[in-house]
Amino acid sequence: MRKTFKYRISAKKETTAKAEYWLELCRVLYNSALAERIYAYKMQGMTISCFSQINQLPDIKQENPEYRLVGSQALQEVLERLDKAYKAFFRRVEQGGVPGFPRFRGKYRYDSFTLKQAGWKLEGKYLYVRNVGRFKLKLSRQIEGDIKTITIGRSPTNKWYACFSCDNVPERRLPQSDRTIGLDVGIKSFLTDSEGTKVENPKFLKRTLKELRVRQRKLAKARRGSSRRKKTKLRVAKCHEKIANQRRDFHHKLADKYVKGYGIIVIENLGIANMVQNHKLARDISDCAWGEFFEILSYRAEEAGREVIKAPRFEPTSKRCSYCGEVNHKLKLSDRTWACLQCGTIHDRDENAAINLKRFGQNHQEVTYASTQCVS
């Protein structure tokens, strides 16, 4: 399987200065390539491919000697990154979503460069990058598999990281389990499972909102380009970083609990992008970060040999009675408990949805098994 290992790195000031110079050169190249594509389309109605722009790199190095210091693969990856942004733009246009045309990158808005098979060397806990210098890795765990790419990145709080994207990483399969569970996510309770367990929503952003507002007001009042503004901007970034780290840690621990305990985990295929259009709930939904949790749950389950099943988006899990199957079409979002008009069963909205998700997963497995038997 494919997996990325991320480590904090440190280096001398001279080395980080060279890495920042690489980032600046990559940013300028990205903006120049984007400007070329826009100009070609406006003036001649033609599109420039990624390969044609990559073929121009030798000429760019000839005209701009500073680019000779940057690895060829790093420069190629910049143009490939722009090409991915264009493809994502056209994909969103075809799907009828918000297009989001590729934007020019301002200063400090280009924070990573990628190396592939050349230009670097790894010796124990030290990473050597040609024309940059030596980085020391804080190896919290061993790198596994075959290293395909290395990405050197800088966070908004000026911390440096190295990400090793590895192929053929051995799976860490857990003992087989035939237990199935449904998970229904929400705002009041972050998660309710089909066994009736409710996980409280920690609301990391809401807890830090007062402190964050004070720092952001100070940032708004600070004069642009001043030392005070730089310091205040760093404090705001550290506040956001702490919230993100707390949320990620919570998601990993919760996902680990369910992956270890159950063989099949059933979740909803939520349209989160549409849900955040509700301005009354947008901040609370973003604070929960259900999409990040589902992503962590999915890759941890894959690594452990578990299965995550997504129920269809418009399946009435909350409105369907888990006892008799009757659908309550009059159920509102504000109704946290409701009684079935058909059988009289009183339901907790979230627990009922989780039970229906579990049942969907069990039925899905039966259909899959039956179809496999027919084929064999």
C-alpha cells in the first residue's frame, strides 16, 4: 500500500535560507507558467500543455542562472502542480460546482517543493538535499517501504517538515472481526454509534474563539510591513495550528478505537460542501471536520484490513424507523427524539440513524457474499 510518513526537521539558518530561496524561485515559476497559460488562451484561444512548459525549463535556466541551483525534478513538479490545479478546475466546472480558477501565489503562499528519485540522500536521521544542505529528522517512527518522493515543507508557524511518500508499505492487519457498527456524526454529539455510545463534540475552535478574536483584532490594527504585524501574524498562526493539532489528535484516537474493535464500519456519504452553505451551522460543521475524520478512518481501516462502507447520500437513515422500517417524512432537523406513527417506538434521532447505517452495512455484505457465490 501507499503511505506518507511526515517528520519535523531542523537545520542551520544557512540551510533554511537556501530552502526558502528555492520556495521563492518555485513560486515565481508557478506564477509565470500560470500567466503564460492565461495569456495564450486570451490572445490565441489555445491551451499550453504541461509537457510543453516542462520542455521550456532548459531555456529558462539559460536565461535565469539562479534556477540552475534548483533541482530539475523540483521545477518539473511545480509545473505538474499547476497542471493538476487546471484539471481540478475543469473537473469542478463539469460537475457544476464552484469552479475556483487557479490563483497566483503571493509571497509566503508557496510552502513546499518536491524531489523524486534524485537530488537527495538519506543517511540515518539526516537528509541531504543537493544545493540546499543537511536536515536533521526527528524520527518518531521508522520509514517503511520504497521512497518515491520527498516533499520539504514550511508551516505558517515557520516549522519545517519532510514528507516521505512510500510505496509497498507492509500492511498491519489486525485479527479478523465480524463485528459491524454504524457511525452517525453530528454537531451536538460528534458521533453516535449503533450501540448507543455518544462521543461528545470537543469544539476545539469554539473553546479558543475568544483568544483567537483578540489576536486577530490586533493583527487587523497592526501596520502592514511592521515587525509588530509579523509577530502578531505568527501568534494567530500558532493559535490555528494548535486547534488543528488538537482536532487531528482527537480524530486519530477515535478512529483507532473503532478500527481495532470492528471489522466493518458504516458511515454516511455526506455532502459536506453543500452543508456548510448553511451560514448558521457552517462554523460548527467546519469545527467538527467530519471529512478529515472519515479520511483518517478510511486509511487506518485499509492498513488494518478492515472495511469502511459509505451509505448512499440520500438514504433516510434518520427518518426511517429502525424497528419497523416506516419513514417519517415530517421529521425536522430540530427534532432530536421522535415517535414512530406505525409502531409507536420512541427513537433518539442519532442512535436510530446509526442503527440503520449498521443494518445497511449488514445487508450490503449479504448482497456482496451472494453475488460472489453466484460467480464462483
